[in-house]
Amino acid sequence: MLLINPPIVRPCEPPAGIAKLLGTLGKHNVRCRVLDANLEGLMSLLKCPVEADDTWSRRASKHLDSNVSALLHPNLYKHMDRYSRAVNDINHILNLTSRAHGAAVGLANYQNPSLSPLRSSDLIRTSEQPEASPFYGYFMERLSAVFSDEEPSIVGISLNYLSQAIPTFSMIGLIRKLCPDARLVLGGGLVTSWLSNPGWRNPFDGLVDDMVAGPGEGALLDILGLSPSDGHAAPDYSPFREKPYLSPGFVLPYSASSGCYWSRCTFCPEKAEGGSYSPLPVDKSISDIEGLVDSENPCLIHFLDNAMSPALLAAIVDNPPGIPWYGFARINRRLTDPNFCRDLKRSGCVMLKIGLESGNQSVLDALDKGINLAEASMALKNLRDAGIATYVYLLFGTPSETYNEAKATLDYVIGHQEYIGYLNLAIFNMPAYGPDAAGLDTADFYSGDLTLYRQFRHPGGWDRKQVRQFLDREFRRNPAIQAILRRDPPVFTSNHAPFFVMSTEG
């Protein structure tokens, strides 16, 4: 079996989903090979010749190797200006090398004005013309070498993000030509979202043999005719440990659960998709982490859970991994205890990502976030005092918010600016399906049969244009907000923010 991570996602850590599949399949004695075509594909584009006919292009081309190397060393993360220049220059070179193919490639995005990842017809057309992809040269050379060594009976591709969709189908078209007898299995987060649509009709029948929703371990074992064995299998990162991911050391991504333990938030896409919460027993997670830290020698653990459960946080406090870690956590009463926050810091926590969403209590209540702003204020202060950075996520334009509530969020952030390390600002998108939109006037958002969202008539008249204007003209222009936003690492954002936090610690 061949497992592939396709372009494009941020190339700063190995693909956790494939490592999890690899661990399970290895336990069942299934021979597997893995291909991180994301990292390799981006690196191959950076080696392509470019026309450096302007000052920026000449500088970026001249310093390309040193910029890539700098991202692999901690010293760069002490200097935001040098870091930003390196990242933006690398992005610029990727953009230049992909222009001839009508695409705009970056370290975290893929755009083509003539192709949409939201239209199945465009993805099928992409599969029929793989040579049009900027990755075609890499795909052809690498896949030909892999298949000439040994043709796999099954090829599994993990498609998680829209930025991967067009490159994925380019690769699928080429795989069909090079290895026509292979059974092609497509899974991952984006595929799960597609299949969760109540009106789903598979447009890729005949091109893709199997499409898998949710965790893929059971589905792959079933395809192989194997019964799941008893016991838990830890992820296997051994094929990835020596690869030059763009981080200052090996980052270990780890998920202790699927779904969300709260699972009540209104308009949550995962709730609309019917995903259930499935946690691994905390003792298993602790055992996994201890083994992976010993075998992989990571510099940082990235917990991928939608929200780390209070039980998991407590277990980590009692069983520190011995290296820095970060992840998403909900505001809860444990974080209002300064002693617990100090214990988190001693366990290695350098940053928590917090989905605050709004600084207005009525909005939070309408969204059923289960967040009390008074507790949030205490938690933010306690985390700051303990030396733990916070990466706070805010969501604007929800049906329960108008300008006055958005202004209250601005005031809340200003009042807590000294406790907030980083900010992520997003405009609300209405999930295309799910019960929470009942009673709202909705319409098509994007043209395309694969769209995941719908537009809606805001009950308070607070439409997307007004929300954007507020963010651009008021929120982002506030000096306190600007100071926070300037700290955010470009492109890599929360993936690299912990390294900046770590660089300031003694």
C-alpha cells in the first residue's frame, strides 16, 4: 500500500493522519510506503529556474537556500523582521515558478483562476490534464520511480483542505495512467465534509474507487479484508523523522480524540456533518506520547484535538512529556485556577489556542459556546501570568452579532490586550447543511456542487461587506490590535508562533 500526503498544506510538520494509518496498518503487518508529496513537491518547485527581473525577485532568488535553511534553526525565531522576509521571499519564488502553469502557489495555498476546488467538473478536468499542473514534473518523476520499484495494489490519498484539491486530482489522473490497476482510496477531512452532505452524489465514480469519511483505519482494513485486532496502535512517524520540514526541529503532531467533547456550538461545521466525539483513554495517550518522544526526539508537540479535554490536560500535568507542547483548549473553570495554569506551564505548555469567538456575552450564549466572559478574563490573565501564550480566535458576522456586539468584542480585546499573545480574525461562514440554519434566508454562496457553505440574509442587516469594513477600518486599525497582529508569523501563523514564544524564554 502507498499512502500519499498531497500538496498544499504548510510544510512545517509531518502528516498526522498518515502516521496514524501507518501505525494501525503496521500492527496488522500490512506493508506500506509513504510519500509526503506536499513537502517534496514544494521543495521541487523551489529548485525550478525563475526569471528574476525585479529587485524583489533577484533578492529572493539569491537568498533562497539561506532562507530555507534559516527556517530550520531556532535563531531565526528571535527576529520577526528576518523571519517575515525569509517566508515572504520563499512564497514569492513559489509564485514565480508556478505562474507559467496559470497557478499561484504558496507555502499554504494553491489558486488557479480557471479552476475551482468547489466544482467537481473542474477537478475531473484537472485529472484529465495532469501535465497542466505546476507539480507535474515532480509528480511524474517521483511516482514513476515509486511505481517502478514496486507497484502498489492500493494507493491511499489524504485530502484534508481545499488547497490540496486541485493538486490531488492532478496526481490522481497521473496515477491512473502510471498504475491503472491500483485501487485508489480517497479520504481525509475535506472528503469527510463532502460525504456528509445529505444530497451527496459521487461525481468521481470511475476515477476514485473508494471515498472514506472519518478516521480511515477501519475502512482500509476492511478493503484489505482484515479484521481489526485488539489493542491500540500508536502513530508511526518513522518515515518522516529525517525530512526537512520547515521548523527548527521535528514537530510531533498528535491527536488524543476525534470530534469535540463540547459539540454544542451553533453552526459548528463538524456538528452539521454529524461527527461524534471519540476520545482515546488518557492513559493510552500518555503512553503514546512517552513512546513517541523517546523514538522521534521532537522539539515540540502539537496537539491536534479540536479541544483538549480537561482530563487530558490534567493527565499531562501529572505526566509531563519533557518537551514543550501546545494545542487548542476551551475556556473552562480549571483555567481560572492560577495554580493549575502554573502546573500547565511546568508540564511544558508554551501556548494554548483559545476559541473565544466574541467579546459579547449575548453572542456567546446564542452560539451556545459555554463560555463565560468573566471566566475567560480570569483564564487569559492566569495563562499570561503563568508564562503561557494565548492564540485567541475571534469570529465576526454570526447571526446573533451586529455592529454593537462586534464593537464590544473590540473593546474586550483592547481591555485584555496585555493577556493576548496572538489573534486570528475570521468572518463567519454558514455551513451548507445542518439544522441551525432553519429560519434563516439562505442562498448559494459559491457556485459549485462541492461548496461547503451558504450565504444568508443577516437578521440584523450585518452583512459580510459591513463586517469586512468594520474589521478593516476599525478593528485592525486600532493601535492595540495592530500591536498584537504584528506578532503573528506570516503564512505559518499558529504553527510557528510557539517557536517565537520559546525564543523569548530563558
